[in-house]
Amino acid sequence: MIFSHIDSANRFGANDFDQLVELREKELRDELNELRTRLDENSKYIANIEAQLQPEVKKTFIELQRQKQIQIDEHLKTKPLLITAPSESLSTDQTNASAELANIATRIKEIEESTSNLNSRKDDLAKKIRTVDAIAQRALLLEKQVLKFKIDNSLDLESIELSPDDILTFEISHQKLESAKKGLIDKQILANNSEIEILAEKKDLEALIIPLQEKLDAPQREYQRHIQSLADWEKKNLILLGSETEPESMLGITGRISQLDKLPEALKAAEVSRLALTGQIFDSLCSQKQLRESLYKPVQDLIDENKLIRDEYKLQFQASLTSSSERFSSLLFDLIKRTAGKYRGEDESLEAIREVYSKYDFGDRTQVIEFCSEILRDIHDVYAGSEIGINLALKKKENLTKYTITYLDFHF
């Protein structure tokens, strides 16, 4: 009946009303699925941040920092006392041996510092290579999406004597990504070769130490042993301090605590993004609703013009966005427990959701967003305790955020 009142120009080649709805709503459904996917990713990101913000996580790193500081403090107590070089006259051979040992000690210290820098450099290069690989994967996904767009729209474009290539030019420079990766790998190889070379040099230098020390007398040998023990002490001290790329070192632990301190701001930004996506999903659903209204319009116009149908039969078509508290409750309590506060017990929890539902108009964008926010706040207040987020409420370790908007349904 509805399809027969739609003029042929607006049927878009469809054979019946269901097919017409499918054709007209396809882009909107694809958009909606994309937004829901992004909301799902956002939810996982928030859950990851919340997991890192649990109090015991930072406490663990603070304890590790305390223990590492104890190690450093104890190590500081073992620092060799400075002693002066022997003052007696040296033979020419002894003078030369002493000078060469001092040069060897200086060079070995430089090599150890260079090795530490090279390790940091290699860590940085490895991270950048992983970044290039991740970008390449996302680029491949984007290419598939573009190809799908071309395939999905090829017939429509053909009907207006165009091809996908006429309206869309798209290219990803995989060569540049490969070139960037090759450059990073080349630098990685150079760093590895440099490390091999300087470690070989260090081994050769260490082999010279004992023969040179044998040229010295007892006080001079004792002084050289002191110089070596001081170098060994400094080496261990550098290991304890480490760097931000070494997770078990002091700087690595301190850097991790610094990262944790920055997470609350990241969480706020992600929560703002979540509400923005919620609004965009609502907008997409509204666009779908408006499309349905336009499809039913020919019949509604006929009803409006016919007094008998309008006044006697009181027939009308209307598209609206509503959400069932019963359906939402069913979905929600498949995910969270009914064990605390107003969510304790089946009847009490359902009544609590109904009470929240009664406050909001689900045809209003702002109120839908406020509804989502209130549900999340309520769950957090009831279950969270000292935890960040709503993990304590969940039956399983999954995030429920997406469900607060995903299941708003069409009713006609």
C-alpha cells in the first residue's frame, strides 16, 4: 500500500517498500555502524585508562620506587673513598703504563656511556618501526574501505554515466612508508654495528689492563685497583638510575609514575569524546528517522487530505525515537551485577532504571546524552568504592558504555 503511493522517480529502482528502505538507509546504517565501532574503541580506551588508574597500580610503582631508592642509597654508601696517587718517583715504563691505564679507564667509561645511549637509541628506533607498521596496517584498512565504497556505488554512478574514479581520487604512498621503515632499519643496523665495534674495543682494552698493571709496583697497583673499583661503582650506579626506556630502573619507574599522573586528563578527554560520539549516534538515528518520515509522507499526505481516514479511522504514520526501559535493563543487567544499592535484586534494579527513564525525553539530543551520563554515574556511585571506573559492577571484564546509546530503537 505504501509503496504504491510513492512516485516512480522516488523508488530508486526498488521493487517494494522494504527494498526501498534498505536502499535509502544503507549509507545511514553504515555511518551508524562506524560510529558505534568508534564508540566501542573509545570504551575500550577508557577501560584501559581506568584499569591503570586503580589505586593499587600507582601504589605498586611507588613501592618499587621506594625499594629502588633504598638500593641506590645503599649503593651510595659503598662508594670507594678517594685516595691520592702514589707520590714516589716512577720509572719511564711505570710512567707510561700509569698514563696508559688512565687513558684506558677514561675510554672504557666513554664506551659504557655510548653503549647506554645506543641502547636507548635502539629502543626508540624499534618503537618508530612499530609505529610505521601500525600506520601501514591502518592504511591497508582505509584502502579496503575506499574499494568497498567504489564497489557499492559503481552501479549508481554508472546510471549517471560516471565511474568511481571520476569522483574519487585516492592514493596512499606505501613506498614512502616502506622507505621510512627501511631508513629506520638501516639506522638500527648502524647502531647494532656500532655497539659491536665499541664492545670489541672495550674487550681489547680490558685485555691490556693486567699486563700494564704488572709493570707497576705494589702502591701503584693498589691505586689502579682503586680506580677500577670506582669505575665499577659508577657503572652500577648508572644501571640503578637507568633511563625511561628501562622499566626496572629508577628513571623508568619514575617515568611510569609520571605517565600515571597524566592519565586523569587523558580520561577526561576520552569521556568528552565518548559524549560527543553519543551525540553523533543520536544525530545519525535522527537522520534515519527523518528518512523514514519522508518515505511515509505520500501516505500521510493522503490521510491528511481524506477527512474520513483522518477523522473517523484516526490513521496516521509517525516515526519517533524511543527507548524501552525493559529492553535497556535486560541488556544492562546482562553486563552488570544486581548486588548493591538500588541495583540489588531484580525488581528493585528494574524500578531504578524506570525511574531514571521517566526523567528524560529520548527524542531530545541533550537529554539522551544526560541520560547516558547519569546511568554511568549511578553505576559508579553504587559499585566503585575506591576503584576508578565501573569494573566492580561488571559480571565480566568488558565495558558497558556503548550500550547506553546503541540500543535506542525505532518505533513507528
